[in-house]
Amino acid sequence: MRLDNVIENALASASGEDVFIYRLEGVKLDVEIGIHDYERGVKQRVLIDVITLVSKEWCGSDDIGTVVDYDYILHGIKALETRQFDLQETLCGKVLDIALEPAVVSAAQVTTRKVDAYADAAAVGLTRFRRKV
């Protein structure tokens, strides 16, 4: 199921709730990632975009405690710099795990892009999506 379908379903069943779509875009990560010998032991630049979906009643308060704070995602992603990944699929999955941690987050989408993989391309990447059941 695509994110826009999940958003549409959330809006249709919100019954007085608002749907919040949080975005954290272009997080820069220097991480060891890749399956090739020349990628082992070398950190590569990866850009990460995260979208989370929250359906909840808006209390109207201008207080950070009433919303989802982006800090948990950013800090969780940056903590992955010490890890080694063979595949972007695995890295995406770890970021999805982080994004879905708060109980109020019902779905998330993560895109990773290795920006130095090919001289003739701006990036190589993938997008994964997960919805809580």
C-alpha cells in the first residue's frame, strides 16, 4: 500500500482527529555501507528522508509535549553511523524501526540515497514503507 493511500484512509476514518504528516528530510549520514570490497571499511555519504503519519485529536496547545518531536528520529539515525550495513534495504529497515517507535506513529516511509555511488548519477537509493498493524 502506498503512503498516499494510507493518508487517505487515515483522513477517511479520522472521526474528528487531525492527520499529522511529519517530515525529516536530507539527514546526512556517514556510514559504512555496501557489498563490494572497495566499499568495506569506508564510510559513504547517505541522505535519509523520513515521513511519519500520526492521527490524533489536536489539543490546540502550542507545546512540544503535545506533538511528535523530530529529535528521536534524528538522534536514532545518527546513532547508526557506528554500524556497518551491506544493503540499503537493511539501513532503511533500521530507520523504519526508529521512526515507528512512538505509539502515536501509525505509519512511516524512509528513503535512503547513496550520493557517491556512481559518477554519472546524483544518487542510488530506495524507499521502504511500513504501517503498524
